[in-house]
Amino acid sequence: MDDLWTNLSKTDSPIVLYGMGNGADKIIRVLEEKGIAFNGVFSSDGFQKSGKTFHGFDVTTLSELEKKYGSLTVLMCFGSQRKEVIENVKQIKSKHSFFAPDVPVYGNILFDADYYSENKNRFDYVCSLLADDISKKTFENTVKYKLTGNVDYLFECEVEQTNPYDSFLNLNDNETFLDLGAYRGDTVFEFLQNVRDYNEIIAVEPDIKTFAKLEKNLSELKRTTLINAAVSSVSKKGMFCMNGSRGSNYSGKRLKEIDYIAVDNIISSPITYIKADVEGAELDFIMGAKKTISKLKPKMQIACYHRSEDLFTIPEAVLNIRDDYKVYMRHFSSLPAWDTIYYFV
């Protein structure tokens, strides 16, 4: 199977970028490395600003590019879970060749045909371990999507947010829930929708502004501990980029010193359920939770969409600590594959 970049190098239709910002910058870097030219940039209706330029192109509308070029190859350069955005994607896709290139959120490993070929044995091994047919289809479609940029592979395997709770998580009313990357409390409230009661909630969020919103949103919850810290393999002081958004991360320009914590050093009642969506530090979390995983075997949901290697390194790391987990994989509505999760039960 040829990868997206090979196919783009062969296309005769003008290539245009849908969206601007960091995602577009990353895609442009790959296009330049591959010697692939693009012909324009457009944004969604309502986002155009008079005189706005991006990488030397006037930011225009899709209709203006259609008038100029006719049939297009459109590259989506941002991520979204919003229904109206995804519906717009489907409308564009019905008229033009449409792709959402997979470029890593963190790290420099591009998921292309060479990368897949070099690691095929690891991909095949992880897929063979998955516990149900939905997981296997999700894994296979995620790999195909990452290679081709074809969003149909994601549409074909997405499930409702309730699926893990309804099918295999089996949460009870005495869980101690550790939410790593708690943001403003979204996944705490998701947890609460799926239990009648709980033992304790521990929510960890590093960004200072976001943490203040988390405190406000969870202020009325009982038996809840909030920790303003980042996750690491060891507890320490370190720098963290404060963006006040989901994009807050472990590198960047707005760096401030904060506490880093290892899960094994969190003093609490025995943890039974962990969610980890920690902006590319998922392996660090696992390394700092070896004792907790080995001794307590908590149920876990771990994001696997930040780095190209996450698809195999995350299950490998967990199963190296305990090999008696069942491993599931689910993808929820999102473009690109940013809401793709491993579950360990």
C-alpha cells in the first residue's frame, strides 16, 4: 500500500490546505521534505480575515479555490471533534479528493510506508493480542488511516463514548479513579455518569489556568483530591508549557516550573481505575506507575494518538509489567485519529 505522501507526489490535481496553525506548519514541512508543492490555503466560513496570509498564500475560501482550479486535493491541517466540522469534511470529501495527513502531535517520527515496514512485526504482534473484533478492526483501520490519510477508515471504526462502559470496563461503585490530564473535569464527569457512587477521585492537571477551572467545576464533589502537577516517571521539579488549553505540554515557549509526580508516589486508597491522556508522556506515566500496575492491576484507559510509536510501545510497556491484562482499543469521533484509546482490563 502506497502511503499518502507517495500518492500526493503523483497527483495531477492542485493540492490545497484546509486550515492554518501548528498542524499546517507540520504538514508543510513534510511536503517540503518530500518535494511536494501546494497551491493554496483556505479556512472555514467565518474564519477568513481580509489580508490574511499563510506561508505566502492569501487565505481564501474553498469556493474561490474551486473557481480557480476546479477539482482539488484537499489536506485537512487541524483536528476537531465538532459534529459540524466533521459534517463539513464529508461535504468537501463528496466533491474533492480529501485527506487528513497524520503527523505526530509530539516527536519527529512520521508514520509513512517505510516506518510501517520497519515495525510491521511489532504492529502485527500487538494486533494479535487485542481482545475483541472491534479492537482489531480499530487497530487495523487506524494503521491504514495513518498510512493513507483516508478518513473513511476512521469513520468505519468509530464508536459511541459509552461503548467501553457498556461492554468491558465493568466499573463498580467503589472505584478509586485517578484522572491524569483531567483538563477541566470532562472525564471526571464521564466517569460519574457511569457509576452510582465511588470511593475517591484524584484529578491531576498541570496547566495553572486550566487547573483553576477544574477546581471550580469539581468544587461540589465529595471525596475528591485535585493535584496541580504534571506526570512523569519520577517525582521532581521541572518545566512545563502553560497554554491554558488542551495543548499545554512538556515543551514550548511559556515554560514555568511545576511539580512532576509519579503515580507510584501518590498516597491514596488503592487505585482501581486510571485514565491517562498526558500529551505524549504516556510512557513516562507507565514507567512511574510500575508498582501500582504490578500490585493493584487497575483498569486503565491510555491515549495512544500523540506519538507515531504509541500504537505498539504503550501496550508493550504495560504488558511487560503485567501480562495478564486484556487489551481493547476504541476510536471515538475525531479527525484526525486524536481520540483513539487503549483500555487495559
